[in-house]
Amino acid sequence: ITYCRVFVTRQTADAHRRIFAEIDRIVQQDTDQHGGQAKGIGLHLQTLSRSTSLQGKRDLHEPHRLLSDLSPYEHLHRILRLCTVHVYRNIRQCSVSEEVRNLMRSLICMEHTSWDETLQIIEEKGGKAGKGVIVVPDWVKDKRRSGFAFQGICWERSMIPEDIWKAGDATSNVVESAHSDVNREGINCTLVGGIRKGHSYDTMKLKTLQTMEMVGTRPSYRSGHISENIEKAVKRKFTSHHNKLQAEDAKIENFNKKMKQSQDALAKQIAKGSTSSKTHQKTKATYDKLLASKASLPSGSGKVHPM
């Protein structure tokens, strides 16, 4: 269920700070609690830490420091995790070798035995983050500049207690699914249109939940249990890996075909004694070029080997 919608005309950090402050005011009236995200929530938490009720309170992780002395990003380090699905997807879109991508993926962990060395290797091997034809600054520097990215993917770098990190969700799938569902009602709506469509969606969702509670009829044949999502993810990963190996095998087979044609042509020319002709020189150059490219061939599944 979507509990609240906020309609905004801009997405700056200050705008989100104002949103969280208003949410905090409303929620405190109802439940005496509060919550938030990203730099906007960091600014909001900083504002809260400087309030009269928290004056003089010390940080749980660094008792020698006051909460009011923490920066917005330091507040984030104590509560924020990044969705691993999004991080993996962004790594996959980086215009770097698979070796560098694997190094990037290794940073998504509880602990890392060679963190600084891994970052250095990524920088040296051209860890550039890119999407399509758009190339953004160095991947490592980009994450450092964010102020919270590395702390959001590695428990060792954050200040979130270990048991809370392990118990918490590593992805934002629940939020994303709700977001996807409501987008089916329409996007880029006018203010009035967005409010009416949101109301229609919420009414339908509540009726669906009431029906499930009253008669046990689910909105789909899927149970919604996390095991189903895990099974689906494993199958998707296996299929992706299988397709990748098939593509690599096809590349090796194509190389072998070209290599055999080149070898056969050379053998015929040598048998005819035409080793000094331009045709032979051209064929020999093609063969040498193929031979040089052999080292760059992928490993494939192991069922097919380069000639």
C-alpha cells in the first residue's frame, strides 16, 4: 500500500529536507515516530539533532561526538543502505572489462580484506562509470564524491549494527513494485490527474487486500513469498550466464572457421608453389592477424576450443 504521496516541482536536497520535516511533523502527531532517505533525510536528521530535545545527546557509535556535530552524510552512514539490484545494474552498464566489473561487485559485501587495493586496481584499469554513450567521471571518485555510496554497500564501512544490516532488506524491490504498479495508472500527469489516479489506485488496492483478508483470494497465483523471488533470480542468473557462454562458444567457433579457411588457403598456395604472389601475401597477413587475435578470445563453456 502507498501510505502517502508528495507532489513536487523539483528534486533538490533542500526540497526533500522540507518534505521530511513535514512528514516528521505529521507522523509525530499520530505515532511519535519519523523516517527518511538520501541527502534530504541527512539534512533533516541534522536539523533534528540540533533541536532542543536532542541537545547534548552523544552519538552511539562515536560517544566522544555530539549528534549535533554530525554532518548530513555522517547521519546517512548510520542508517542508509543502497539497493544491491541497482548497484549491480549500474556496474553492468559501466564501459569496462569484466575483470574490473567483478572487482566492483566484490565491494558489495559485509567485509573486504583488501578494500583500498581493490579501489586502486579499479582506478588503474580504467573504472569509468558510463551509461550508453554518456561517460561520467571516474567510478571510484564518483562514489567517493557521493559521500555515502561505499558506506551503503559495505557493512564494514557503514555504522549500521551488524545484526540490523543482516536482518534488513538488501534491495528496494518492495518499494519498486509499488512504484511500478501505481505507474500503470499513468505518468507525467497533471496535479489534479495525479491525485485522482492515485486515489483510484489506492481504492482498488484496499479492496484487493480486504478481499484477501475476508475470503483468502489472492490477487495472483503467486504467494509473494521471498523464496519465489530468490528462485526466479537464480533462474534468471543461470539463463543469463548460459546465454553468455553460448555467445562466447559461437565466437570461438567463428574464429575456428576463419582460421581453417585461412590455413587451407595457405596450404593450397604452398602446394602450388605460389608463395611469392600477392594473393599468398594477403592470405598470410590474414592468417597472422587471426593468430594474433587468438589471445583475446573468451574462454567459453569449455566445450569448444580455439584452433
